[in-house]
Amino acid sequence: MRDEETDGFRGWREATEESLYGPRGFYRRPEGPAGHFRTSVHASPLFAHAVARLLCRVDAALGRPATLAFVDMAAGRGELVTAVLAALPAEVAARARGYAVERAARPAGLDHRIEWLAEPPKGVTGLLFANEWLDNVPLEVAEVDSEGVARVVLVRRDGTERLGEPVAGAEAEWLRKWWPLSSEGDRAEIGLPRDAAWASAVASLGRGLAVAVDYAHVAGARPPFGTLTGFREGRETVPVPDGSCDITAHVALDACALPGGRVETQRNALRALGVSGARPALALASTDPTAYVRALASAGAAAELTAPGGLGDFGWLLQPVGIPDGLAGDLLVDVPDHEEQ
């Protein structure tokens, strides 16, 4: 029996799985993710309105099907799916069906029209939206030792680490292709489980669009020491796999992308969906002060969602399924709302 099986050391993938999703895991807590960190969903209602606008565009590209699905991956407590359905025009809302995909139990008081699932529904038509899901899909961490060998990083429940066996097989091939390591101390998160999770989510769609939104990096700009970290009560902290904090790592979205997929920044995506941080004209303050204050508040919220160095730098991976290329390319073209309804 190997030492790591008897002294509490194990790979970060197994440790994170138990710490986040085990019976007493971080994501089983009653306060939910919103009790510890602020995503775009919690930052402003503008985000849900933009996603609703995207759903309308997908609806039009699909020829306005009889039933239109909105699948909210890693739904937390159902905040996004609830807000998106509420923001839809009446004609679209009448055909829409909401699905919340989450491992935690269904929250009390959630709209009965929203179906609560542990896995995405199969064969639906519409929009699958995964906001900050992939960064919480557990994975292994690799580090280069003094001899230049990439080894699996092992961790105990208290966060103590040591190096284990050399990375081998499909994981080694993934590193060679997507995140080559060379110098002692270089670290990487091996994104193979996220690639598989995303491919499975996309395959669940019959027709439509799948979108993953997350902290991201791409080949040529990988961080040399990885991105594994923790969050607790709104603050970044050392990742300790004991259920006391979130454990997250940025996503190699270019590795996740399937043929036909493309990556945009959140800043560009939201601007194309009508979210702008532009300040209202000062003249409005004289003619309609109340409207000016509302517009100013909206501009501030939009600026947070699209800010460089912040939420605006998130990556959006867009993966069309059964939508012709010409129509798929128009999904992030800025058009007036009345053209979508």
C-alpha cells in the first residue's frame, strides 16, 4: 500500500471533491455560495437581464421552439434562473422552462416551475448557462520537482502538501498540450476533468447554445505557479480541503472548447448584450433628476460587471449546438431589444 493511502495525503482532486461536495462539504452549507463570495449574478440584476436577452436571441435562432429551456448549471440557490425567467418578455416566458442544476438540496421557497436536478436535463432545446461552475470542478495539481519531473501534488486535510508520483497517461498528455511545465516549482492545474465535464454538459443539449463563464486563462498566458486558492466570507484565503472554504482554480477555457466554440471576455459579451458602463448625459439631471439617478446607478453596476481587471476579464466560452454558423455568429451582435422579442 502506498504511503499516501495511509498518512492522510491524497490528490487535490479527491480532497476537493470531499471538501466541497461531501456530506459536510462547503457547498452543502445553508447560506449557499452567496454567503461567501459575490459573483456577477449577485453583483447586479443587469447580469440576469443580459442572460435573458441572450436566451431571446437563442430562441430566435432556433426558430422559436414550442418549449424553450434555460439550464442554470451550478445554480447555487437558484438566483440566476429565477431572475432570468422573470426578465423574459411575456411571449417567450410562456414557452420557457427553467432547470437548476446543483448538488445541494432544493432551497425552500423556490418557484415551483423551476425543476431542481443533480445533472443537466437531456435533449432540451435552449440555453445552458454555467456561471462559475467549471472553476469548482475538482482537478489534480502538478508541480515540477528538482529533477524537472512534473509530479502530482498531494495534500492533507490541514492543507499540508507534498509531491507524489510523476504525472502520467492522459494527464501528462494534457499538460504537454495545454500547459507545459519546465522549471522547478512551476505548478499547473490539470484541466482534464473540466474538459470532460464541459463536453458532457454540451452533449446534454439537443439544440441551442452552451455558455461557460469563469475566471480563465489561455495558452501563452498561463500563470507559472497555478491559480489554486480558497475563499471564505468574501475573502481570499489559503485553500484548505477541510470543508471550511471554497476551493477554486481558474479555467483553461481554450482547452475546454469544442469545435465551433469561441472565447470572449465578459466585457465584450455584456456590451454586445446591452450592458454598458457609460454615464448618462448630464442634461438628464436637469430634465428628470429621478431618471438620472437611476441611470447613474445602472451605469455603476454595469461598470462593475465589465471592469478590466475585475469581472469584465472573465471568459465566456460560447458553444453552439445545432445552430447554423451564420446565426450562431449573430448571438452576440448588439441589436435592439424589439428585434429579439
